[in-house]
Amino acid sequence: MWAFQQLFEKVEATKPASSRNVSAEIFVVCRGYLAPHKIDPKLLDPAHLFEQVEGEKKDAGHMLFHKKNTQKRKREGYDESLGQGLYKSETVKSFLNSKDPMSILAETNDIKWDKSSEPIKQFSVTKPEIIECLKDIKVLGKAELRLLLRWRTVVKK
């Protein structure tokens, strides 16, 4: 912020509403460029600008990330038989015939089109957006999840 204040008359910073509280993301709006005849090279040097901040936290961060761990870790992964796999996939037919479609949407990464569900792709309600949403369930928002549930209801009829 200090560097911006050296180059602009008014500097305002705000955190976007969609940003998580732990995120360092901010928007900075600068108005009234001062247009100095000469810019101090230190203003463009991140090492100089963050020198004070890094100096205060250097020891704690160094200890946190560079601590030597002498204990051997067990890296066996998840037990697939318990349903704790990292990636889970379902078919369109199983999604349509499920008594609990919400659990399928919550637990799976994608819903695939198999040969038995290919005719459903030809329905007029199966828009390209539906096909695209089924490819990656984990990135969908509430609106897209509702869209999939409405599509499921219409297709089942």
C-alpha cells in the first residue's frame, strides 16, 4: 500500500465479498496518478517493499516449513472398500434411478454417460450445459446442482 501511496493521490483497498477471510486477496483502486519525474527503483523492488514484513516472520516461518521430521510416515492411501477413495464416478443411469440423488451429487466427482444412457443424451431437455455439468460435479455451485436435479426429475417422467 505504501508503494501505491507514493505514486497516487488516493489509494483504496477492499476485500471482495466472495473471498475467504483467510485469503490475502484484495482489490486496490488507485486514483490520481502523480506522474513523478523519477521513480525510486526501490518502489519496484519486492525485496525492499516486503523487507520489514519478512524480517518479522522469518524465524517462525522457517521453523514451520523447514523442521526436520525424523518420524517415518505411513503412506498407504485411502481404503477403497470403505468408500474413502479420492475419486468416485457414477453413471447417468445410477443417478437417475437413485433414491437419494443428493448423496450421489455430494459424493461423486463426475457422472459418466455409458452405452445404456446414451439415448438420454438425445432428449430435448438434455442441453449441452447438463452434459458439461456432469463432467465435474465438485466445481458446481448451488444453481448448477439445482439444474441437474430438475433435469433428473424431467427425464424420469
